[in-house]
Amino acid sequence: SGDVKDSREAEELLTKAAEQGSPVAEAALGEIFDSREDYAKAAELYRKAAEHGFHAAETCLGDLYLEGHGVSQDYAEALKWYQSAADHGEAIAANNLGTLYLDGIGTEQDYGRAMKWFKKAAGQNEPTAMINLGNMYYEGRGVRQDAGRAFRFYRKAADLGDAGAQSTVGDMLVQGDGVAQDYDKAAAWYRKSADQGFPAAQYNLGVMYLEGISVRQELKEALRLFTLAAEQGDANAQFNLGTMYLLGQGVGTDPAEARRLFRKAADQNHPSAEVSIGGMYREGLCVSQDYRESLKWYMKAAEQGSMEGQYNVGLIYMQGLGVSPDPKEACRWFEKAAKQGDREAAACLMALRLDAGELSGTDLSGALSGLFRNDGDEEDV
């Protein structure tokens, strides 16, 4: 095709210019080989460009040493090249240098130097450096924790069009974290990020359409956004999309598609998806009923701390579904779920303990208040 021919001709011209010692051509040709994953050739070309004074190539060479692509991985060498590029005003190199100091890679950890280089890069409108500064303030790394200041750095990066920062700004506006809660503004930022294809923002905007938060409830739009995010591997979106197919929300009921999506999310250790698969095996929905397989999936979720998973493991052992009834094991899992606030688990736990003679009726209220120490702050369900 014409595009292939043009690309080939451009590469030939760059090769000729590189052979004549043009550092810009050497670096551009290096990027071509880098994109083809011919890292050894890319490293050779970046090094020539760097030796000819093209400092952007030093950043690229630092990247190769950091990852061990085409060269032996060498963090100290990566730091050397980033330092040289940053000293000559390369913003991306300054940000990368800050990251090495932040995490102590190839050098001693030094939050002060990390902050210095992030600020230098941010001053050149490098959005990733603004995000890194925001992270330092949000996490309190080398500075006093300050969500408000973190928000301002994220907002600067968002204003420059960084999709990840736009999504984070949306998150903080939803949570009222470091800024006044504002769902309308959150939706606007999620939309900006989602329009750039950022999956977390697509998911969160989808939730707003699903639940009618700050926008008119539109199940079809929620479905569309969850689909976009799910196709990029977002586990939360895969789970929500699966739930919509299972329940027939905005789409025809399709348990097989629901199971496929739950499995994709479960493969990423999504606890709610694991619980859903467990439920499908327990009920024999779109699969052969299999209590042992059901227990396997509930257990995966339970071991990650899922209250719903813990409760269902308890039920399996209490009812003896596919296993011998085991009240002690049931109690162990019901107690875990009850301590997270699951009232049904608490009721099952008390019933089993009463049956076992471990509690008298007069002990019941005290046991329940022990499990729900903060119950007075919660609404009745």
C-alpha cells in the first residue's frame, strides 16, 4: 500500500541521514527499531545520537538500561543517562530520574531529590511529573500528607489532558477527598478521560449511568461504557457487565455471556466475580450443578477477605453441600463475615453456637453487641 511505501522511503532517508552523522536521524531511526522490539539496534542508534549531543536520545537509552532491553539491565547506567538528559533540560528524563530517587532504584532512596526533579519536570509541563508530585503528597512520602495539595497537582495534569489524572480528579471529586464532593464535576472529568479511552474512567462513568448519579439513568449507556472498559481488561467493568447480562439490564438476559465475563474478572482475582461464579455452580445456572466447584470459587473470594464469599463458604459447610456438614468450619467463616458487618452471617453463627450449647439465650445479646460494636452508627437493614 501507499502507506507502507511511504514508510519504507522515510526509513531509507533516515538511514542515509544517520550514516552521515545526523543525531536527529539516528534517534528517529532508533525509535523505529525500538518499536519493532529490535532493542539492540535501537540502543546502538540512541548511543550514537547521544554521543552526537542529542539529549532526548539519552532519555531513550536510559529507558533501555532500566528495562534491560537490548543491553544488560543496569539501573546505575540508566540513572547516568537520565541525569545527563535532565541536566540538559529534558523533562521526561527529569521525571524518570525523580522516579529512581523516589523508589531507590540504582541509587539511595532520596525523597528530596525526587521532589526536586519532579518539580523541574512539572515546571516544563510534564504531566507525569505532576502526577508523581500528587502521589507524594497524597501518600505522604517525604512530605506531610496533604490530599488537597495532591488534588491540585492532579488537576494540573488533568488540565494538560492526561487521561489518568482526569480519572483521578474524578475519583477525588466523588469521594470528597482533598476537595469538596461534586458529582457533576466528577462526571465531567470522567467523561474527558473516558473519551480518551481510559478504562477506569469508562467504568466509573458507567456506574454513574447505571445508578443515575448526576446523570439520567441510562442502562444502554452504562452497558456501552462497561463494554469499552471490559474489552481493555478492566475487572470491575467485566464484573458489572457480567451482572447486567445475568440480570438482563439494558440487554437481553444471557447467563453464558455473564459467566464468560465473570470468569475474565475472576482470572484477575476479582472477589465479587468469584462469588458470582460460585453462585452459578451452586444453582446450576448455565453450568452443571457442582457444589465442590461452587465452594472452590467462594473460597477464593473468602480468602481475599470478601464478606459475601466468607458467608457463602459458611453456608456450604453448615448445609453440607458437596462436603460433610462441619459446624465448626461454618462458624469460623460466619464469624469472619459477621465481623465485617454481615447480619445474616451473624445470625447463622449465633444459631450454630446455640445448637452447640456454646451460648445460652441470655448470652445472645452480648455476643451480638461484641460482633457489632459500632452498630449504633449504622442504619438498620
